[in-house]
Amino acid sequence: MSKVENLEQIIKEFGPHLHDAPYDGWRADRVIDKVVPTHCPYCAVQCGMNLLVENNHVVGFEPRYDFPVNEGRLCPKGVTAYLQVHHPDRLLHPLIKRNGMFERATWDEALDLVVSKFKELQAKYGKDSIGVYSGSSLTTEKTYLMGKFARAGLQTRYVDYNGRLCMVSAAAGNNKAFGIDRAANPWSDIPLAEILLIAGANCAETFPVLNKFLWQQRDNGGRWIIVDPRETPTARQGDLHLQLKPGTDVALANGMLHVLIEEGYTDEAFINARTNNWEETKLLAARYTPQVASEITDVPAEKIVQAARLYGRAKTAMVMHARGIEHHTNGVNNVLSYINLVLATGKIGKPGSGYGTITGQGNGQGGREHGQKADQLPGQRSILNPEHRKYVCQVWGLPEEELPQAGVSVVEMFNKMREGEIRGLLSLCNNVMVSLPDTNQVRRSLEGLDFYVCIDFFMSEGSRYADVVLPGSTWSEDEGVTCNSEGRVVKINKAADPPGEAREDWWIVQEIARRMGRGKYFQFNSPREIFDELRVASKGGNADYYGISYEKIEKQNGVFWPCPTEDHPGTPRLFEERFYHADGRAKFHAIEYNPPAETPDEEYPLILTSGRVVYQYLSGNQTRRIGFLVEQCPEPYVEIHPITAMKLKVNDGERVKVVSRRGEGVFPALIVKTIRPDTIFIPYHWGEELAANQLTNPALDPVSKIPEFKACAARIEKIHSRQLPIMGEKRRGISRSEVR
Amino acid sequence: MEETMFIDPQRCIGCRACVAACRECATHKGYSMIYVDYLDRSETTATMPTVCMHCVEPTCALVCPADAIKVSEEGIVMSALKPRCLDCRNCVNACPFGVPKYNTEMHLQMKCDMCFDRSSEGLKPMCASVCPTGAISFGRYEEIVPLRRTKPVNAHVFGNQRVETKVYLMLPTDADTVEVDGCGVFEGHIEADAQQPKLESWIDTQVEQSDKSNEF
């Protein structure tokens, strides 16, 4: 059903095309009608920005100096974000695929087709034959609605979200250790920390504005310990770089814990009063001497000792991590082993002392709180807990027996699509052909579907496979809240109406539910009404939003949840007195090191790790259309160490074939000393034949079900290509004016 | 002391938010006049931002046969005046920092004017507003310098030419001047460089191509 038959035609019609100016060109004579304070649509720093609106068009931005997180600062994605709003590639009307080609349709035609197909499949194969796959670059209102839409609207158990590829290992680790899933400290604590231990986070490229706080800490005399297999700009600027072998974090953290215990840096009073399970963890750490850890991680033992001493001696310190340690089959264990360091030294719940995962997506935090996860209900409640089910059903007015049971993670959903258990899919805010591991398998899953409907504002590589594409809205065309990486709920404001016939995402989803005959659960007229129901649905849960209002957010420059009552100011710092397990204590976990699912061998001798560049956001569906960003990084490349390159006789800039057990791709070689000789790196933001995920391993963490994007076995083959990298052609000295 | 720019290359993360934001200043008409270069991508991820240093005695203005480049009362060296610019490109070739560019479409030299239209209204220039790390900062000397652990330097020696600038470089050394020899190489590294001629990575070239062609 869902095959892409004429790729060239689809690209010609829907892009990505490059566009690099306001819709009516660069002009100095604008009369700005309104300046709309809002936030950046991209990462979880959620920088404040002002959008300039002229004649119902977003024509520029102005730094929002008065927002305390970023004080006007932005990264290049944030600066150019407004250029996507009136981009010529925007989808302006519903599309139905007929004979392999997308044809314009009316909303009624498209929605009726969706509903009749869903009804047909559900009548034939049962309610669970439709899957819903959502995202976290949506407002929290929309993420709440997507969970409710799946359970109460389509009555399917199969709903999940793209945080499964992003945040879930941290979420699971946080829940296990602390009983709640949120960063423990506001970022204003960072400058107060003497030591920052940053593991698997290339802050410079993935959370650029977070560097404001890192450098404030440095200016105060602080130091950084960076754990990363690559010398990223953040690692370069750090004081101590532990350049470990990908996927060996547990051994490194256990080695550091060993030193902390041996040298007496543990806080016994804290451990006794506020934690459980220390003895077992201590026994395990005894076996991970710095030498043992060094052999596994390939980090010199002296450096492990040095890092442990720096962290242990500091009066205040924070541990932060991101996808580098989380995208592993041991993702949750990696997280827990770093949390052990925090708990052993009692460096948490105080100004300048704490812990935090750095959320990836704009609303990566809010998107994992209110019920679009496979096993979750609003307020970080569990769909497996009878009391939680009862409460949410009562809020929704839904008979309890109608609420489905837990579903499965997205990679497992795609397996079920190939097995024929899931026959139809609705997706919003994701691009599966770029972001899921093992692209070729994903393609087979999509092609096997009976019906696929996609809501998006640009035609993504994934939506090319859809039967119906419904034109949604950008962040500037709707209002709602997001929650940034420190747990601060902020407000996105509407700047202009959606162009053409495009509609707000919540309207589209609600309209489908209504036409499915489930309208009584979906009576919302605005995001504010959705938010008001969300507040009640989250009340009493861990992520309690009951006391948050749009007005309070504006007044306080954001509200940190939990915020249980209307007169509650919010909770910037967690764990000052108690943790969120029933007994108020945090839990140590004795974690044994296990290697990644796939390790190098003779056939595939290198470790492939994937990641990001500063110019592209996630699957690139938004950023690969903006001229400035594409000019800076037009295509993916493979980073190879000169020693490895010499062995393979590969020259800088030469195109090479990178092969894994799942696929292969051709990428220009970037020969750099900033990567380990046993490791290669490819940024993942591109699709089709440029997708790094053609190679990655879909093996999952047993707890969080996150795929292992950050380590698989690969080899490099020389192909004697004479083709230069796209930008490399210019090295011949052709000047730009001659090219023009 | 009046507000000026402080460039701290240590802090640069190479994100080029400044390059993108420069285009947004209304008078820049979509052109960016700031450069961020990899120093040598094959060796390191280090990058360096370059803005106009706003020389006290600007070479660009001195070599201009038409007197098209004016200096404001605040010491900001402006882009060439459109009615006067002769398309001769003397300024492009003479600037010791390689800053001005010649815009072939507009037949005009353009360069960083410290976002004169913004700074004259009390707003920070675009690049310094957005820079995530403070690699480019704008403010008063007495406000910014005490916060930093680096030394502000605004004297540069190029062979026989000594240039003093309104803009400060923040350096992790005790030097009072930045000294560069005739080949454009910073003195401290001359020996090492002579021993091992460097091959440029293609990713350096990609950026330099768009930044350094001296033309739009």
C-alpha cells in the first residue's frame, strides 16, 4: 500500500528545497505589527525568543534578553528557526496518495478516508490493529491529547512516542534511583558547582546555550570532567577528558566509585539516612579497581583516579549526562552507575550539588510526563497501576474496562507491523525513516502497512510512505506549554495563523476522534481547555501540574513542576529533604559491566557511533530545508582517526563505504585526531542513502527499550571514488563569484 | 568607558549562531559579516570567530582613495558609503585582519559596523546577543573584564605595523600584544609549523571558501 514509487517526483514537489530568507526577502523597511515572546522550537534548553510579525507573517526574530535561561542567546538553529514558517515546502492542504502520487484533497475527503480505513481495519483485525506514534517536539497539551486519542479515541493499546529514541533510559534510571523522572537541579545551580562531570553530552553542539551556565561555572573557577569517545568542542574545552571506548560507561563509573570508597570521599551519614542498597553496591565496586576499569574502558587508570578525586574532593559538584550514555542496550545501567557516584558522595539536593539528564527534544521532558508513552498515563502515572487507571478514567469519563492495557515501545511496534499485528499507523511529529535504527527494516515495516496516515508540516522521508498526509502546524502557529530540561514549564505563544489549509495538530487529531464516534471525550476548543484537563489529570501524580497556569508561567518566567496547588511557586530543586520512593530514600544499584550488543570482530573491526551536528535538529525535516544550516553541513561524513585511515589507505575527503551487518552507506571521510582509532562516527540527521541508521543496531535496552545507536560493529571499504564531498569541490580554489 | 566587543576564542564552540544572526540586523540586508573558522579540523575542534576589530587608526579607511569609510564618534568603523565607494577593493586587500568583503551585487564594500543601528539604540549587536558562550561579548570593559580569567589585549603587531583596536581579544596569556610575523603566523608556533607543513582538512576549506573569498 504505502510504497514510494516515484521518489524524484515527490522530492521535486515537496523538497527538501533550500530556502534562506524571509518570505518576501530581506527588507530594512518593515513595520512590525507585533512582537510575540515565545521559545525556540528545537532543543530542550527552550531558549526564549521574540518573533517579529508583519501582516500575519513571521518575518524575523529579536533576542529575548529578559528570559532568564538564555538572556537573548540562541544557536544557529534558533536564529534561523523562523525561516521554516513560510518555507515554500510547507504542506498547505491534505494529500491522498493515488497510484503512488500525492494528490490534493479536501479535509473532508482526507479525514473520511482515514476514519473509514481505521474502522475497516479495526472491524477486521481488532482495536489494537492501529498504532499511534507521536513525538516530543509538540506542546505538552498535544502530547497529552495523543495519549488520550490512542486510548479513548482509537481504543488501541499501541501508542508510543519518539522519546523512546531519546530520553527513556534516563527516565527509567531516574525512576529506579529516585522514584521520579526529572532533572534534580535548576541550571542556575551549575555556576555554583566546583566540578561538573559531563558524560556522553556534546553540549557545544547539542545544547549550545547550556554552555552559558558551563562557562559561568568556569569563570567562578570551576572545572569540567568530560566523558566522551570523541574530542567534541565540549571535551576540548574541558579540564579532564576521559576518552573511553563507546559503551563502557558502567566500568568507568564503577572504577570511579571504587576510588571514592577507597580514598574516603563517601558521605556515610547521607548514605545511612537517605539511601538503600549501599552494601551490595559497595561490594560490587570493590572489584572495579582503576586497573580493571582501565582495561575495559581504555581510559588510563591515573585519569580515572584523578577524575574520582576531583569529584570526591569538591564541596559542590554536579553530574550531567545525555544520549551518549543512554543510547545503549545498557542505557539504564549506564545512568544508574553515574547516579551511584552522586548518592555515594551525597552531592545532591543542595545549591550547586546535584544531578541531571540533559533532555534532547524541545519538549522531551513534558512529552514523557502525560501519557503518550506505551505504559504511561498523565502525571507520570502507570497504566499498569489499578488506582492510576481508575483516577484517569474518572477524569476522562471513560468506563475503566475501555481503557486499554500497556502497549509496546516503538521499535517493537515496528516489529509488530512486519508481523501483521499492527495494520494501520497514525504518526505525528516524527520521521521514522531517519530516526529509527536499521532503516531498511523500517522501510519494510512501512511498506507492509495496510494504511498509514501522517500529520506533518513538511513532507518528511517517513511521510513519503504515507497514504494520507495531513498538513499540521509549526510551533509558531499554536499555543501551549513545554517543559525544558531543568523541569521548567514555559509557554509557547501563537504568532500567526497556519498558512493555506494547514490546521493546528490538536484540531486534526480531535476531528479524527470525533468522526470515529468518540467525540464526547474530545470537546476541546483551544489548547487552554486541553491544559485545564491535563492539570486535573496530572493532579496527585509525580508530574503534578495542577497548580500551573498560563498566567503563572508568564509571571514567573516558567514554573518548575511539581506544582500541586494554585498558590505553590513550583519546585526548582528536587530531593532537598526526601526522594520520591515510598520510604523517601534513593536507591543504589549494583551494576555489573556488560559490553554493547555488538562488539568489533575480524569482519567488522570498528565501533560505529552516531550523533549530531549543531546545524541540524533530529531527523532534519525542519533544518535540512534552511539554506544557511545546510551550507554549514550539507551532508553526513564519517570521522576516522588518521591511524585507522592510514591502515585503510583512505585520504581525507575520499568517499568510503561503511558497512555493518544491517546495511551500508557511502560517506566522505573526515580524518581527524579527535576520535579514537577504534571508533568511527557518522552524524545521523539525513535519510535514504545518506542515513547513518542504515547501519545502526536495533538491539534494545531490556528496561527502557531504547535502541543502541551509540555502538555497533562496522567496517570501512575503499571504493576508489573520485567524487569529492559536496563542499570539498570548492577546495580547488573556485571562488564563489565564479561559481555564480 | 563606552561599550565595546570582547572576543574570547577559548570559549568558541564553532556553532556559527553569530554568522546566522549577523544577517538579521536590518541594515545588513541578509549578508553576514562575521567569520568563524576551524583552526585545523584534522587536529582539533577549536574554532575562532573574527569580527571587525574597529582599529583606532583603521587601515581600511586610510587606504580608501574616496574617503568612503567613516569612523563614528564612538570609534566604530562603518561600511563604505554607497555614493563614494569606487569598487577598488583597496580596503579588502589592506585590512590586516581580513575583515571587509566586497559585495559584487551591490558594488559596495561591506563590513561589520557593530550593528550600528542596534547599538545606537542601546541594543547589543546581533552576534554578541546570541553567542551562547560569551566568545563574543559586548559591554563595558569594567563590567566584563573582572568576570573573566583571561587578559584583554587590544594591541596587535603585524611585522612593522602596530594596530590598536577598539575591540579586545581575551587571551589566556600574559602578553600585552598579539604579535604576528610577515607570513600571518602567530609567533609562538612558528617553529613547530616550519617542521611540519600542515595539510588542510576539506572541512576547513568549506568554511573558508564561503568566509574568505572576500566577496559576497
